[in-house]
Amino acid sequence: MVSMSELLESVPTQLWIGGPVEADGGATFPVRNPADGEVLVHVADAAPGDAVRALDAAVAVQEQWAATPARERGEILRTVYERITARAEEFALLMTLEMGKALPESRNEVRYGAEFFRWFSEEAVRVHGRYLHAPSGTGRIMVHKQPVGPCLAITPWNFPLAMGTRKIGPALAAGCTMIVKPASETPLTMLLLAKLCSEAGLPDGVLSVITTKRSSAVTAPLLTDPRLRKLTFTGSTEVGRKLVEQSAHGLLRTSMELGGNAPFVVFDDADVDAAVQGAMLAKLRNGGEACTAANRFHVQNGVREEFTAKLAEAMADSVVLGPGADPSTTLGPLINEDQLTTVSELVDDAVAAGAQVRLGGKAPGGPGWFYPATLLTDVPPQARILREEVFGPVAPIVGFDTEEQGLAAANDTEFGLVAYVYTRDLDRALRVAEGLETGMVGVNRGVISDPAAPFGGVKASGFGREGGIEGIEEYLSTKYIALT
């Protein structure tokens, strides 16, 4: 395993546009370690002109990349998968340093993120059209799929590798070129990935990475440039709405994976021990900083106290708060001071409204942006934490009496990304899963993400799907050719 200093020296800190290049004016910004606030490195701070340079590069090679045989594109993706896997420990440490998550979490993300390259290396050769006689007998119909063209991907900080690979993988497999603008908090993982893609044989210009602290200003000229044909974004609903408005001028194809407020519903007939294990995964995976994290726990009153006591015990016994790089840590810091303030305010608001703190509830202070695993009970309906995405290790529990009440409470949100249901009754599981207003449902499972499955939501959680056979369709246009 390389040392931290050796690892940081191996990561490009310039923009990646057909290789490492300086930003206009040579501006840089710091990347900090959330465990202590210390600066890891400084990376290039792109200007709007740099984004246009990246689009120039993407446009220049779009036709050539689209014409590259699907098998060759797939083999490059497969090679990148193998290179990520071979350097899994380096990627894991890098993500822990810049994002804060515990090393076991980072290792899990490397495995998950790499799988998108393997999955879409196989999907590259399975893009299908169709050919048929017109029912009227007047001719023939041929349906052909083609890459949409140059794409812009804007990715968040919470999964620095996987949020990029599940966009880059299908785009490259479909024959699209792509520009990635990673979150300013976590640019290093994406820069290292771009370097590996180049080493794997990806032609210059097919993938560019633009790092910046001025996201809106830098991406604005791309969104109004008619050469850009696709925008894919993962992040908050607020920012997603603005990007959709900006993209409307050019009628861009858009995919939006936005905020969540996932309900975790436990019925009286559930296996309570299994539900607690699932709750630990659904709540504390990635420190709660995940759009799929269980945000509110609706527990039928017959098992509410048992579930609460066992969840509190599990949190107290197994969660170790500390720097992500410490081998004993299971819960690392939050990403930055703003997120620490947000989580603290949501907990304080719930307590002021009458919620009881069963565990945690206060930041320990000191260096770094840490918040403990927290369990709240008797949370009143007016508490903000039941309406807003907490993005932290806080579990608010509320009770319900009937199945109808539980389903109504779960659906009482503007968001609709994922929901979790625990029950031993198959009829109830299917009935509730069909009634939930979400794009994904985990039945007796606390983790549902899978590269082979379509990921995405409804309502204010966005539109479009990533992963599965559906993922590559987001980067393909359908052409109808009429034949005599």
C-alpha cells in the first residue's frame, strides 16, 4: 500500500483535457481532509474558457469515438475496471482522505463503482434496434440507436467514484464523449480515474475532467452551447431544478438524480432483528450521507419499542466515531462544516419540538466535522427532520397503527427515490411496494444499489435511470428509417 504522500503525488492536480493542463490564469483551490480540516493538495480552479476547451475536445473526437466498434469501446471499459480493481486500496484511501468516510465504506464504494465499468463494458455490444414490415404493407421500418453526442456530467461529493462511473460507463459504452465536473470537495478521485482511463487506451478528448469552485459560472457556457447534447446531474433537488431550467434553452437530454427522504417502514409481523440490521445499513452506510439513506423510520406500534431499543443498542455497540483512515473507525466525519451545522440544526429543531434523544444528539467538537450516531424518538410531525433530507447519521423514529397509516406516512413527502419495507407477509410486501411513490423499494433489505438494476426516482427525486439495461438508453437517440 502506498503512503498518503505517495498517493497524493500520483494524482493529477491540473484539469484533465486530453491529459493534464493548467487552468486559465493558473488559479487553484484547496482540497481539505474532513477529519481535521487540513489541506491535502491544491487543484486547478477552472474558468469558463476551460469548459469550452473541454467541449471543443469532446466535439473533435465525437464522430471518431461513435464510429469505434462497440467491442473496442467495451474492452477499454473492461480494462479500466481491471485497473481500478488492481488499485482498489489507493482509490479507497484517496476517497477517505478527501471525503472522510471510513475505509471499509471506501472499499465498498470502489467495488461498487468499478462494477459500472464492467457492466457497461458488456452492455456496449448489446445496443439493439429492430426491423419489421409496416402493418399497412407500404414498406419496412428500421429503428436504429445512435449516441446522443457530447455529454456533461455533474457529480456530487458523497460517492466520489461511483457517481462518476455510473455516468461515464454508459456514456462511453454508447459512443458518447463526456465532460465531468466533480464536486469541489472531492475532485481527486475523478482526476485519478481520468488518468487510469487514459492509461487503459481511451483516446484523448473522449473524457475530460474540469475541477472548479465556481460550478455555475464554469458550466453556464456549456449549457447554452448547441454542441452539447446531454446533461446528467446527481445532487440536490434545488440545484437540479435550476439546471433543468438552464438546459431548456438548448432542449438538452437530461437525467436528474436528486434528493431523497427515504422512509424505512417496519410492520408488526417483521423480523425485528433483521429490520435492525437493515436499519444499520440503510441509515449508517456512508455515514448517512447518501440519497438512499433511510431518513425517517415509521415503525408499527406493536414492535416500536422493541425495534427502538435494539437499534439504540446496535448503534451504541458497533459504531466507532473517528477519522476515516483509522482502522477502528466505522463512522467518519461529515463532509464539511456546513453539513455539520445542517445536521445539528435538524436535531435541535426536532428536540425543541418535543423529540427525545435516545442516543447521541451533540457534536463532540474539536478538529474535524464529526457528528455521532443519533437516535430520536417521539418525533412530532412538524419536525423539519421528517421533511428534509438530513444527510447524516440521525435516525428519527415515529409510530403508526395500521398499514394504511404507515403507507400514507411513507408517501407524505415531495421526494420519491427509495423506500424500505420490513414484513414477513409476501402479500403485504407486494401491496405496500406497489403503493409506495418511489422509484425503488427494498423489501427486507437495507441496501438496494446494484449496477445491474435501474437506479432513479420519481416526484422531486428526479427522472431518468442509471444502471441496468436502462442506463445506456439515457445516452442513445432513436432514429426511424423508412424503407420501401
